[in-house]
Amino acid sequence: MAQQPNGTHGAGGHGHGSQGGHGSFKSYLIGFLLSIVLTIIPLVAILKDLVEGTAAMVVLLVTAILQFIVQLLFFMHLNDEDKPRYNLMTLIFGLVIVITIVAGSIWIMTNNAVAH
């Protein structure tokens, strides 16, 4: 196996450094199963009319937020990152841009005098 530029062998034979990088099969499996469960919960709850109206919106939002956290932790390995935390800073910057665009679009659509 070829040596990495920093002189360490790759973790698990994948050619990546032992710090950070990829998770284990177990962590990917747990993340996958959690993603499946967090997808099925709102689907079943709404299709079977278990929740309606505001409760349905709450179920969708809570499971969406949990799904987002599962993706960040199990697949994007955000918690495994060493300092400086460039991935976290990039994520926060992206969220700020998306929130600005969505909030601005809603504000424009709400206050558009031409549409009234």
C-alpha cells in the first residue's frame, strides 16, 4: 500500500488519513436505517390521515430537521472534522444564502403591489 503524503497509511485501506475521512460500515448502516425511518414516519402519518393540518406540518418539519441532522452526522461526517472547521463554515454560509433567498422571495411575493 502506498504511503500518504503525510506519512500515514489510509484508514481501512481506503487511502485516506486515519483522522477524519470515512465512517465504519456500522455508522453508515445506522445512518441509512435512520434515514429510512425518518422518511417513512411522515409518509405513513399523512397518507393514513393520522395527522392533519398543523400537526401534519409539525411532523413534516421535525422529521425533516432530524433527517438533516442524520445526513450531516452519519454521511457528511461533520462531527469528525478537525480544526479549522471549513465544512461547518461552508454549511453555515450556504444556509445563510438559502435563507436569505427564500425569505427575500417570500417578502417580495407578499408585498408585490402589481399582484394586488
